[in-house]
Amino acid sequence: MADRKPESLHSSIGLLGISAGALLLAVHFYSLPRAAPLIPSTALGVLLLVLSSLLAYAGIWRSLRNASLLLSLCLTISVFWCGYGVVFILEGQGILKDTGSFRNAMVPGLVTFTLALLIIAAVGFLCREVILAMIASAVSLASAHEVAMHYSPAFGSSAVACNYMVVCLVGGYFALGRILYFLTKEKAALPGTDLAKKKSHEQIQASSGSVNPFAVTGLILNMLPASVFGCRLLGVTSKLFIGQVPWLWAAGIYQIGICILSYRAMDVLMATFFGFTSILKLAGGYCLLYPTWQPEEPSFPTPFLVVFAILFAVLALFLTLKSPVDGLYLLVYVAYCIALACCPKGFFEGGPQGVDVAIFVASALMTLIHLYNVKASAKIPTGKVAVKALLARSSFLKLREGPDLHAPYLGYSKYADAEVLGYACSVLASFAITMTGDPQAPLATVVIPWVVVAGGILKLLGGSVAFARGKTLESSAFILYAVMWIIWGLTRYAGLYGTTRSFHTAVGIIAFMLFNGFIVFCTLFLNITWFFYSLTFFLITISFLLDAIHALPAGYDIAATLIFGLVSFYCFLSALCNSIFEGSCFPMGRPIVQLSGVGGGMIKCLHLPARKASSVKRIADILKNGGTCGIPTDTVYVLVAACNRPDAVEKAHRTKRQAQDRPMSLWISSLKQLEPAKHLFSPLLWDFMEAAWPSPISLVVPRGEWVDCLGMKDSAKYVGTLQSVAIRIPDCSVTTHLIDLVGPIVVTSANPTGEADTTHHNQVYAKLGDKVDAVLCDGPSPENIASTVVDCTKIDSGNIGFFRVGIIPKSQVLQILEQVQKKHALGPKSGPCTTKGHAEHGNRGHAVHNGVGSAASEEAAPIQPRDDGYENHTRL
């Protein structure tokens, strides 16, 4: 029930946001024949932008839960109203001065979303999503009527307003259904308004990552710039100008967002493709914006577009192995880049515009296929099964599959690896700057979008994802290079570069060179390919420096960028192969300098997310087979081994470099595991354990025969001392569930003796290295302080001591003891403790009588939150 309410809440926000926007547009079009509309154009545009942001939030949040039709509807209308609102703002500010300019600005976007929403409506009706289908069809008809209204006075604005009123009525019906649903405490709901129904098997499978639900929106975004340039070729619009820039840049910005969400959906190839197309969209908007300050149209660098076509072709080849239909679709973009390379004026010529028409049609068909396959149980065949069967017969090529397909280097990540896009952006940026351009008119050659967007923005994206996946060095390099491309691109190709700035530019470049020198040094310990990748970028920075001080030899910059581009292309191919195939067709190589110890081996520690029950089961299997694992707890991360595996306990002891005076502690999941030995504990001690657990309180109890009841065997010599053992039931459901699967476990802190506590799963591997078999990852620890260790060896005489005061304060422990003592004072007096070894236990600290006083160990040494468990109480 807790999961249903947030889901239905965000669904309600999405649909009611669409209804609110439809109401605004209905009022606008009803009042359009008046001399002064009720809502000014600027105000209407701003309101549409606000609603667009709201719909984007609702669509993205819901898409992270399941692959429903609602996310496609919300994101599509969000893009629509984003561009739509900016065009209204331009009209309100007087930039679109006449009716013809307003029509030329509006029609390309309206045509796109008329068809896109019609496709969503058709799939909605086929899949019995009636409310969503009615909303999509009504908005689609409204857009179609608006297009007709711009070209024929016979179509009045009332028809557009009526369609938007239908959306409002459907939204009102939905709101009424939700109110009824909550008033009746979820017992009654109008048909189609119960959004908290259990998802079908197909939807659950889609949300698990096998299908990319964001691909539909990405394909619709590809239709938008194709419509802008295709309408010009077909004569639907009379010119290309600044009024169409909102559609192009809205599509480009949203496409970058779809790229990020595709990485979230673990779809590396489509995410890379959407990153590529976002570059083209933003470059198209730049070209339409350029004539506002220069009368002539900009020219395009041919080498860059040829390289772009090669990257699209390679990506299409690899995508064909996953989905042949998607691979064929990418070939249209290969033709598009070739057409742009053959035409000096690029987007403004008929050849590329003809390919834009083909992109529009192909994107519409792919939208229908993807949307239907995401939603419906019966799938439209895309050739995946045939290619998979063909590759299954091959002994050379084998596709990577399984739960560890996108396993990160350290920890677990919600995103797939973005290195493919990062390397591709390096290729694009390096070949873009091979075009020097005219110093008198630096903006006349289209270089800024390729360098700033590809080399800068998208490379920052790749660096951020690499950091989230535990690749600290790679992410640092990507981010540093992205900043360098952005600064140099804007300085060199935006007219900001001059003689007076040469010295300051040189100083900045030298600073970048120092940072890159450190990265080059670090890559010696990573692999050979990364070493050459960072070293060749060093050559690029040298060319920047020589250019800044006017000492650049002829041809040096071209040679440096070509070398860096070729090395980046090899990295691009290697990352692509590693993301698709098992093995390495294009190896990255071994480290030039091999380190021993942590990180020096080739075996990677298994990292599993704690939020999955399957991960806990795999950790349990590793522990049963004699492995050692790092796991999260209610305090800090700990290193554990199964009690019944002496070899594993000894391995944990060696891994930890355990000091002899700091024995390991024992954890159980319930007192039922000690039930057979209950008679070996005094009643007071047993009741105190019941009252204190589960919690971050470790109780040091006398050692006795009860230890043998837990099946410790030879492991017992590593746990506790000859006189006592520290035992605890953690207050963590993941940990207790793991103990239920494995049995009692031996615990020590997940750090070498003497070091600080481990408070994140990444630190477990960083501190203990490949000596740990697996890590159960749960992000940052809930607390940064270890457990409280209480000496209960003389509890029957009313004395307890504190070896360590951790997260639980001393007063709270004493309060628990006082309550237990009162309970026993009302009943018969408890007999002496029958636990073997109790009488032999020495007095290692000044005890607390009846909860008053403090342990002498606290005066001898300051209490510091160190290793979780019972490791330092004998020393204290």
C-alpha cells in the first residue's frame, strides 16, 4: 500500500497537469478572435514552461517504477509545451512580428506532435488505456486543427479550444475518480481511474531493464528537427529562422535527458545514439540562430561530418547485433551526416532536408514499434531472436548477458557505463578543431556546437556516470578534458580570443597541462590504452599553448588532433566491444606499472546491491562456501565469515591483520539460536539480552559450553578470549536475514586494525582489496559510530562495565539494566550463573555496581569509535 500511494500521486500530478495546460490553451483559443486575448502570449508561454517542467518530473518519476504509457504521454507533452511556450514568449516579445513568421515557427512542432500523440493514442486504445488514449487523441486533434487554422481562415480557433476542453473533461473525470477512490478508502473507483493496480508480468519485466521505456520519447524527439527542416523542403514553411530554434533546442536538451535516463535503463547503445542526435539538434539550432548577427549562412567542416558518419555506422553495426531494426534505423543518420558533409551550407540545403523527411517517417515507424512492444504483451518482431540464435552458433562472438552485464568496478550503480559516449565525444571534438576557420569571422564555420556540446557537455555526462560507477581516475580525466574543450572552444571559436588575452590563456593552459600530467602518471597504473589516451591529449594542450603564444608550427595542431582522434576511436571500439561481447576484441592492455597488494590483482571483488533479495542469497552462498564478505549493518560496514567454516574465519582473521588482543565477535539473528543453551545462562543475563537486542549493543558474556551449540568447532579460537565472548543481534533487516540463511557469523570491522571505521561499501574494497570475496552494497552507513560494548561477565552481582561507548549512550544501557533488575526484584531471586568459565573470569576493569560508576578502562584510554564488535575490550 505504501508503494501504491506515491505511484498514484505522481500519476495524478501528470494527468491533472495536462488538464491544467489544456484549460489554459482552451481559454486562449476561445478568446483568440478578440482584439486582446485574455491571457497575454508571454504569460501563456511562461505558464506552459512551468507545466512542462511538472510533466517532465511526473513522467520521469513514474518511469523509474514501470514502463507505462503514461511516461511517454507526459514526456511528449512536456517537450511539446516547452517549445510551444517559448514560441509564445517570442511572439509576446515582438520577435515574431507578423502572422507568417508565427506560422512558420509553430507549424513544424505542431505537425510532429500531431503524429506522435496520434501514435500514443492508437497504442493506448489497443492496450485498453482509455483515459490516456483519449487525452492523447484530443491533444493530437487540437494540434491538427491549429495547423489547419494557420493555413485556412475557414477553420476557426473554437475547434482547437473544443479539443482542449475534451482534455479538461477527461481530467475532471479522472480527478473525480481519484477523490471517490480516497473517500471510500480504496473500495470504489471509477473505471480507468484506479492507477494502483498490480502491474502485469510484462510491465514488471520492462521495468527491470530488459526494455528501454525512454526510447519512445527519444524517437519522438528525432521527429521534431526532421519536421523543422523537412517542412521547409516540402514548402509547408517558407523559411528557416530564429522562430524554429525553440523546437530544435528543446529537442536537444530533452534528448540529453533521455540519454541520461537510457543509461539508467542500462541501455548503452541507445543512450549513445541519443547523445549523438542531441549534438545534431543543438547544432541545427545554432545554425538557425547564426543569421541573426551575420547575414550569410554558416559553413560546415567536412572532416568532422565524415567522422560523425563513421561513428554512426559503427554504432549501427553493433546495435544490429542487439536489434536489427534499430540498426537499420541508424543507417538513416549515416546518410544524413554524409549529406551534410557533401553540402557546404549543411542544414540549409535540399540534400540534408530530403534525408530529414526520411528521418521523420522512419522515426514515426520506430516510435510505433517501440511503444507497442513496451506496452503490449504481443510484440512486433524486430529480429532480436534471429540474431541471438545466429550468434549462439558462433564460437568467436558471444553476447554478454546475465545479471552482471552492467556490474560496476566498485559498488553498484544505477547507471550503465557511459565510456562509449565519452570516447566518441573525444573523437568528434578532436576532428572538429581541425578546421581553423577565418580569424575575422570565427563563427562563420560551425565548430562551437561540435566542440562545446560533444567535447564538453556530453563528456561531462560520461565523467559523472564513470564516477558513479567507481572509476575515479577515468571520471577525473573526462571531466578535466570536458572543461578544457568548453573553455578552448568558446575562446578560440566564439571570437573571444585576442592578442591581449594570449598571456592569460597560456597561463590557464599550463594549469591544465599540470593536471593532465598527474593523470598521465596515474594511468601508468591503469592500462596502456589509457596511458596513450591521456598522453596524446597532452599533445593537444601543447598545441593550444603554442597557439596562445603565437608559436604554433604549421601542421602541428592537425597532427596532434589526428593522433588523439585515432587513439580515442580505438578506445571507442574497445568500449563498444566490451559492452556487447564477452572477452575483449580490442583490449585496453595491462598496466605499465604493476602494483602489488590492493588493486594489483586482476580479480575483481563481487559487489552486489543490498536492496535485492537475490544479492543477499548470493552473499549467503559465498559465506557457506567458505568466503568472507563485507556487509552493511545498523552501524558501520563489517567483515563477516560463517561460524561453521573455520577456514573462512581464519581467512578473515588474516585479511583483517587482526591483533591478538582484539578477538572477533559473534552475531546471531535471534535468541532462538541460543535457545538450546538457555540453561547455561543466568536468568538475569538472558532477560538483559532479550531487552537489549536487537540493537547496536554488543554484550560481552562469559565463555562456556553454549559456544559449542552454535557449531563453531575450530573457529572458536578466533572468537573472543578464553574467558569471554562478545555477542550481538544487529538491528538491520538485511544483516539478520543473511544470518538466517547462513547461521551465526563471526564479525570484525571491515578495515585493517588501527584504521578508521568503514562507512561506505566502496571503502571495503579500497581497504581490504581482493582478499574480500564479495561486498553487499548499501551506500553510506546509517551511522558513523560503532556499537557500544558492555561487559556482562558479572551482571549477576549487579556489576556491568563499558569497554566502548558507541552509538548507544551509557545512560540508555543502564536504563535497560535497571528495568530488567526491577523485573527480577519482583520475582524469585536468580541463582548463580551456571555458565562454565564464569568463575575463572578475571577482573579486567572496574565494574559498575547497580548502574552507578564507570569502567576504569575509560579513564585509562579515551573511548573512540573504532572496530565494530569486541575487538578492543581486552586491551581496554
